Amino acid sequence: MLKIRVIPTLLWKNYGLVKGKAFNSWRRVGPVLPAIKVYNLREVDELILLDISAQSEGRPPDYISVSEFSQECFVPLTVGGGITSIDQVKNLLRAGADKVSINTEAYKNPGLISDIADTFGAQCVVASIDVRKNAQGFYECFSQCGQQPTGWELVEWAKKVEKLGAGEILVTSIENDGMMQGYDLELIKAVTDSVGIPVIASGGAGSYQHFYDAIIEANASAVAAASIFHFTEQTPLQAKLFLSDKGVPVRRYVI
């Protein structure tokens, strides 16, 4: 087994961080920069920063803010939100991002994933997939920050983004998001069973055991979370210690 990554997710809206439940009822949790500085000290493996208002407001990524954040971020940084072109990706990488996360635009312009992979390498592009069960009972992908059904079934879309050149997939359960009751293991395993690229589990972590379950039962390559780190005493470092004690290989940590 490759070493497992523990990745805090930072949801950025109008100059500050927020966290909600089921992609709704957003609650402010503080400014971005102090959070990044804290995570630098807490042995995180990577950070995911998603500007959740850029797409709905029809504006490009905030390169100036990303540049400021990246100067204080000493781990790989994935940035998403409002990305619609290869030039925007180039500007984000110049601003200090290591990877970009593509969601809504991929449904409109799937070729963007291929363009990014061909230009900057597959490791640069993360396909973000937000999912909920629809009225027919199958996992459907949603765009527009979880608001717009796409008609794409989860496994079909996961296979497609892999074929297009995505280096990894970030899959989030909309219904479990922020609930802290555990990941949707069935959802995650459906993706890990169908693709050969790394899959990051997201949506629902409330304990270190939930991380372990996503890794062991659903074969996730990494675990992403927000509420557990914002609203409890649990930390990424302690999560890695917990996983290591259970025999899960994790990246280096310092006690």
C-alpha cells in the first residue's frame, strides 16, 4: 500500500473560510491565511483550497490571494473554483498552486482536463466529483457546487475523467458533507473499483476511525476533511498517529 495522505479541505468564500452541511447553511470559520499557517504545523500532507463562490459569481480565480496564501503554504496546494481555461490554470500555477481541481467546467468542456494534463502533466489535474443519490436511487454527479444535476452516473463519469487524463479524483458525498457521521463507503468504493488513479475520499469524516474505514474498506488513497479539523480537537497529526498505530502507512510525521 502506498503511503496514505491526510488532507484538510479549506472552503473559501468571500475572503474567508466557511463550512456547511450538505453543501448548504454555510457557517464562517475564520480567515484563510491563519488556517494555512496552523496546518503547516500540524503535519498535513497537502491542502485543498476551493473558492466556492467564484463559479456562481462568474469570475476567474483570485490569483493575488492564491499567491499570498501559497507563500505561507509549505505543503502541496490544490486550488479549485472558477477555472474555465488553460490560461487560468497557468496563472494559478504561477501564483503558487501545485495542482488544480476541476469540477463544473469539466461537464461543459471535458477537453479542459486533457488540455491541462497534456500541458502540465496528469499529476497537476484533480477531477472533483460531487455526488448524491437521485430519485432513481443511483449515484448522480452534480455541478455548480452541488446544485445542478448533470445526468452523469458516478462510475461512468469517473472512468471518463480518468480517460481524459485526470491524475486523481476527489469524490465528495453531498449528503454526508459536514455531518461527521462517516464517509459514504459504498460511493467511494464504487470509484476506487472502477479507476486506476488515486481517489481522495471526502464528505462526512467525524473521527479518525472514519479515515481508517475509507482507506481499508473503500481503498481510498487519501482522506480529505474539513469539519473534523474546524470544530473538534482532532488534528491531522493525531489522525496520522492513529492510522500508523493500525498499520496504515502514512507520510513522515514529527511528534
